[in-house]
Amino acid sequence: MAAGFRKFRVANKVVESEIITSFYLEPTDGAPVWDVLPGQYITLRVPGSGDPVLKTYSVSCDPSETRHHRISVKREAGLNGAPDGVGSCWLHDQVEIGDTVEIAAPRGKFSLDEASTRPVLLLSGGVGLTPMVSMLHRLSEADRDVHFLHACENGQVHALRDEVLSCANDRIKPYFIYRTPTAEDRAAKLFDAQGVIDKAFMQTHVPIGDYDAYICGPTPFMVAMYQLLQELGVPKNRIAYEFFGKASSLEALAERPVKPARSQAASGAAPTIQALTFLTNPDAWAADEGLDGAPKPAADQSTGDITFRASNVTATWDGTAGSLLDLAENAGLSPEFSCRAGICNSCKCGLVSGEVEYFEEPLIQPEEGQVLICCSRPKGPVVLDI
């Protein structure tokens, strides 16, 4: 078994909606589960015909839970000839109670700021509610006002509804917004509003306050919420979000209109969208980002020429790029990558000369003479085989 992975048994498999199923994972070694911050994710090794594929899923249960980790996974169906989600279909269609899976410890800096005493806005769309439910459990133990706003299509796809409601009290107010509620939804009064979360809804249901805001969901949803929070006066450094690609991408996208689109597996999206996704999508990979919206880690002050030998391109490292991968992209190159977080090894390349340091420790260390450029920066002049 690869370093950093443990074996877990699937203790339970619970259908949460027509498209989302929860998996309760207990360690087989008898040791306690890992500590997890509310909002973090775990990494699963998905077997296949070739090398295993690494997929990340948010921990959706109470982070204080000591018996198991729980992930709640949307089954991703490909559209227009695109393949189905590799990890989600494996979990939904093949993994059963009693099976064993390999998991790496929780990661990710998208987590609840528990040192803050400010009220909290949790804004989720679709399966993006999974890290929010973990945060909600922790907030139910704190003395902070919480507004939990969840948007989805209808009650047929709405997961973990009763669990969220069980956390409601005088401080915690959940609201459910269905875009196309069914007759059954209306009869059972399962939702609070129809359509989308807009300024009028926020002004009606959320009192003015100095909030910490957290966003997770499909790209159009997140862009809309980011724009809305800015319009309502929430400072950028109080907005945290789970997103893929460069940490500044959501802010950049929010500067221009984004057309709403039907959800689809990231594998079926255009290449530019494949590079921008949110962690809870089974076809997505995470990029860590802090509450201030700035790329993490902080810019390094080292300088030197970085040579991409195979491309005959040289760029100067001046500390403004977040990583060697960022520098390569800024220089017009398109290296392979998936996670941008030291997980998948897709960005691995040859280190011809020079020395690098990792600001995010790789999940699996590359071989001698190889380097992961998504989570490293140079310690001087470097030559890479790209």
C-alpha cells in the first residue's frame, strides 16, 4: 500500500437522494480515525485497469466523530459522449458494505475559522453542501449566529436535509432554495423559496452583519454568490471558497458574466473549465486558499531563471508566482496537472538541475530527479524537463 494511505472498511452505504450516496468509512487497523478540520477532504485510491486514480471527497460528517469518516458523493453522469465520473461511479456501482478502500489523511485549507467569533454564512449549491454540513455540526457547538443557505434543483436531489434541520436552533437558521420544485416538494413544504439565491432573498432572510462567508458549489453558483456577497458589502477577506485552479480564478470570473449551465462531469467540460472546479465534484481536485482570497502560499522572495528545457522557454522567478506550475502557465506553457495540491502527481516532471522546496508536502514523494511543480518553488536557478 502506498505511503500515507490506510485501509478503511465501508461500514455503511446510505442513499441520501437520487444522485447522492453517503459512505461511512471505518479504519481496519483499530486505530482512531484521523483528526479532521470542518471542511477538509480525504483522498481515495480508485482502482482501475492501469494505475490507481486518486480522487478527493469532502468529509461530510461531524468532525468530532471518532468512529468513522463519511463522504457523500454525487454520481457523475457524463453528457454528450463524455465518460462518467471515474471515482463516483466506482463508489456508487461497485463499492459495497464490507469492502475495503485505501484513504489518505484529511487535507485542505478550506476549513472553518474556529478562532473567529463573527456570524457565519454557509452558501452551498448541489453536492457542494458536503463540507458545509461538517462546518454546521461544529458551529452547532459554538455561540455564533449561522445562516445556512442551500440551493438545488428539487427535493429529489436534495441530500442531508434532515441532518441540517437537526442542527437548527435560535442561532442556526437553514434555508432551502429549489430551482424547479416538484408538486411533492410543494405539498410537503420542503423548501423556503423557488428560483435562485438573489439580493432580494438575502436582504429578506439574512440580517445585516459582519459575516464570515463560505461558498461551495458549481462554478456559476459560486461566481453568482461571490458577486452577490461583494454587492452586499462582505469584504473579500471574509469570503472563503472551495474551488479548483488558481486561487484567484473565482475573483477573475466574477468580473465578467457567466452563463448558467447544466451540471456535468468535469471530464466532459471544456479544457478551461476542467482546470477550474470545486473539490466536492468527484472529477475535481482542490486548490488550497485562505480567507483573504490570495494564492497560498505567500510569495517567495527567491530569484533566478527557470528554464523549461523541452519548450526552449526561460522565465524569471521573482516570487510573484505561487508555484513553478503557475510560472510555467504565466510563460505560456500548458503542463499537465490535476490537483494543484501535491496529491495526484500529474504535474511530475524531470528536475534537470537546481533545487526546489515544497510548500505543500506531496502525498506521494516523486522519484529521485523528479519534482511536482504544482506545490514547489525554486531555491535558485532551476532547469525543468518541460
